Amino acid sequence: MQDQGHKNSLIFLSEELVFPSVEKANYDGLLAAGGDLSVGRLLLAYKSGIFPWFNDDALVLWWSPDPRMVLYPHNIKVSKSMRKVLRDGRFRLTKNTCFKEVIEACSSVPRENQDGTWITDKMKNSYLRLHEKGYATSYEVWENDVLVGGLYGVELGTIFCGESMFSKVSNASKFAFIKLAQELGAKNYKLIDCQIHTDHLESLGAEEIPRSDFIKILQAENK
């Protein structure tokens, strides 16, 4: 995510834990600004198909893009080269052993075609609270007992809302994502929310679906 430009007037949130309808989001998916990053507000946002994304010097911005990028776990694509990586034992995967280190790495590891980070200190602290409450999960990839990759996201029943991943060596984040999809597929998760399209995610089997379809899946999960 890079372009936070928008054309329509913003909806500003009050202290009340409520969001406007996602149908009010503008063309870019920007829905609202303001509010806090409390556990309650974040959980309401994710259950409503909304996520925060903003720069350090800005108000909290809330997004609900249409279409939505998702991965149905059983549709994960594993290339021939990645099948070899999965077999050769180079990497070791753990879960929830160092959430703080994973989110720190996601915020600091340089990314191609991206300046700076949207994972601000405010965001880190909020997701750490979510993790402490049992809602946010990390997957860690190790090579020779060194943390070389990983990802984190928010759990909503059988929906995993992916937030960010990092890689310090080739294929480490891809390894984490494939392992995540395989585990969630075995547990009959409905989907992994990938938020917005990237060629990298598409190459791994993710696809765009209408936001309305995504919201219906969320609503069925949260009945």
C-alpha cells in the first residue's frame, strides 16, 4: 500500500465504537478517519471488513477496498522451486513464539518500491495488545535458529486477516505464507484476507472478489 490519496470528503469517527457502512468508502477504499486503535475498535473493524492504514504523522485512516484480495487456503499455489524449499529442511516454522519481534521486523525490513513503513509505534502497540488478548497471531521462520522471516495477522474464527510479512533471506516469507495456508486449509478455514492486490499474492493463488461477497463471508462467520 502506498497511495493514500482520496477524492471524497472524509467521514470522521467519534469516540463511539461504530463505523459507517463500507459502501461509503471512496474509489480507493478509504472509508473514515479518526478514532483510536483500541482492541474493541480494531475487532469491530475487522469484523466489518475494515482495516487501519496510515502514516505516522496522520490521523488513523480506515479502509475497505473493493474488490478485496483473498486466498482460499486450498487454492495456495506452490511452485516447483518452493516445493523443494519445503522439503529440504532449510527453514523451521514456529507460531506465536516472538510476536513482538515479527511485527518489529515487518516495520523495519526494507521493501521494494516502498519508502518507510505504515507500521507505526501506535500500530505496533495496538497489535501487541490484540496478541495478548489472543486475537493476533504470528508465524515465524527460522534458519539456523535465526529469525529470517514471518508474518502476522488477526484471527476471526475461521478467517485469518493477514496484516504484514517480512523476509530477510530469499523465500522466507513465502515459506511462512504457504505454511499458513496449508495449516488453515487443514483446519477448514474459509479464507485468508490479503486486503489488496499484489502480483506476488496473485502468484501464490490469491484472487480478488467483490467486497460484498467478502462482507457476506464475514457476517456468516460472526453470527
